[in-house]
Amino acid sequence: MKLINIFFVAFSSLLLVQCKNAAQQSEWRGPDRNGIYTETNLLKVWPENGPELLWKFEDLGLGYSSAAVTDDKVYTSGTIDSMSYIFSFGLSGNLIWKKEYGKEWSENFPGGRSTPQIYDGKGYLLTGLGKLICFDAEKGDFIWTKDLFRDFDGQNVFYGITENLLIDDDKLICTPGGLDANVIALNKDTGDLIWKSAGVGEKSAYCSPLIITHKEKKYLITNTAKSLISIDPDNGKLMWSYELKYPHGIHGNTPIYKDDYVFTMNGWGFGSVMLKIKDDGQAVEEVWTSGLFDLEHGGAVLIDENLFGTDYTTKSFSCVDMKTGEVKKTVKDLAPGTVIAADGMIYCYAYSGELALIQPMANGFEVVSRFHVPGVKRDHIAHPVIKEGKMYIRYANGMYVYSIVNT
């Protein structure tokens, strides 16, 4: 009987730890890194002046980091008086701790770039100067650090290295952009190198990578300075590469994958491309190209068989057929802007600060509601986050949290 009780206590403790760890996880652009959040029972129409503002914090300093939201905490980063910090908040907006992590990118568009990744009780942050930090998600204490430029052969880029880190099983994956260690996998708990890949030897391109499953095998997909590349995440082997047309190395949008098709954006003036991956996963073929979706940052969402996103050159919001590239609807509005989706609706956060709620349709879309987030009309480019009926907006010095639940 005692043995049974001991087993029950041990099993219950294990479940408690697993539940706690699950609650402490966040992911870039939603659970599948595709801009789609799994929230339900959200408002389908907003009040005239926008949804209710639940709380705000206006002392973050400079930065473009989005919110990383778990079941009980909110994390972000910011630069105050040339020193940078990781912030941890309670869900009601109370500041729990602020941990200094040193210097940040201070040239064009100064401040932190990457959003903290929270996983299994640990947090991970990559600075614009190539410092990789693993910290305790509960207290903020550093566990290990790496310098992508000193410890590997990484190279910085014009706007400062920018990547939202990816975890795959025990591996933390990032892109130093070196000739030898172009893409690397580190042990997420110790920081030890698991593998390094030469890729195609190009600098990083501000892109946050994606793990896909194609024909029951996993692949790592990311953009580097002039290429879309695929890597075997088990060993770092390059599987294929596709030349991107935009020549200046800015391809910051995470690719989108569905049913053998992979979509990526080229950059200003060079549109976007849809590719199809061969069954063996070792080559791609071009399906279509488009002059639309030439945004360097902001993403798109794929809903059913349609892509929705904005465009830098034409300043349009558009709906495009995934398989053919046919433009189903386009309007000169809300662009350029960042796009996410949840509960059957699209959220477009224009760089000007206007935020719109959009109803997607099989043959287009309809703008339902809109309001303006506080702040001047520029650089509203941190990606919105939706969690448990709340929408988290980072702009400049502030974090703004809105209720979007349908009560």
C-alpha cells in the first residue's frame, strides 16, 4: 500500500511539473509560427473606439520586441539609457522583475529586436549584437550565454541581427550567418553545440526559421541573405536552396508551409514566390511568383486556400489564391502592415498604428472594425500577440493589452 502511495505521489508530481512547463511556453507568431492563434470566442466586431484597454506599461524603453505570453506571465525586452533589459509581468500588468542584459543595437532603429522564447521553464533571447542568452523564466537569472560572433563565425547585418529563436526537441536553432557555422543547433539546456551547417554561406536575413513536416520527415526552413534554404534538423545537412531575387539581404518573414507548398516573400519591389517541395524533400519547383507581398517584415497568413497580407510597393492589403497566385481581392489600405489571425478573423496592424479586424472570405475579405493604437504614425511594427482573450501590442516605449474576448 505504501508503494502504491509513493507511486501516486511521484506520478502526481510529474504531472504537475509537465502542466507547469506546458503553461510556461510561448511561440513566435502562434503555436505553429504561422501567424494563426488558436484562441476562440473572440469579438467579431470591435466598439467604435476599439476594444477595451485592460492595462498598459509605458516604461519599456526602445525596442521592437513583441510580447511573449505564457499562461501566467508576459515577457518582452527594451533599451533604457543605452542599457537593455528583459521584463517579466503578471497577466494583470504588474512588473515582476526587470533583468539587465547589457548593450543592444544602437544604430539605425536602435533597441532590442527579438522576442523572448519561453520553453520548459527557461527563456531565450538573441540580441541585435549577436549575444544569445538563456535565462530562468521564473526569476530572470542567466543560465548560459553565447556570442554568435565570437563563439562561432557569425556576422552582423545592416539593421542588427534579428531572429526569433526556434526550439526543436532538445535543440535551440539560430542563424549566426557565418561561412562555416551558418546555421547552428545548440543544446537548449547547456548551450553546447549539437551541429553546425554551412548552409549556402550567406549572412542571416532577419528571418525567424520554421520546422515543417513533409512526407513524415521534419525539415528546417529559413531565409538567408539571397536564398530560401532547407536543412535537416537532425544533423544540419543542406537539403535544397532557392535563389531569392531581392538583392539586399532583407527577408525577415517566416516562410509559410502547407501540403508540400512553401511560400516566402522576396522584399521591396520583388514580390513573393510559391514553391512545391519534391516528395523526397531534396528539391523544389517554382509554382508561381507575384508582385504582391513584397514586405520585408510583417508576415502573411494562410487561411484555407487563400493567402492574406500587405504589400510595400503598392500599399495594398490582398487576398491571393495559394495554389495559383490569382489575386482575388486587393485594396489600397492598411499597408504596409503586420498580419495575424485568430478565431476565423484577421488582424492587420498597419505601420501607421491603425489596427483592423478583417473577415476573410473564399473570394476576398471585408474590413469589419478599425482603431488607432496610441503613438505617432510610424514604426508600429512589433507583431501583435493573442492569448486567452487578450491582444498584446508593443509600440515604442509601451505595452498595450486589450480585451478582445466575447463576453
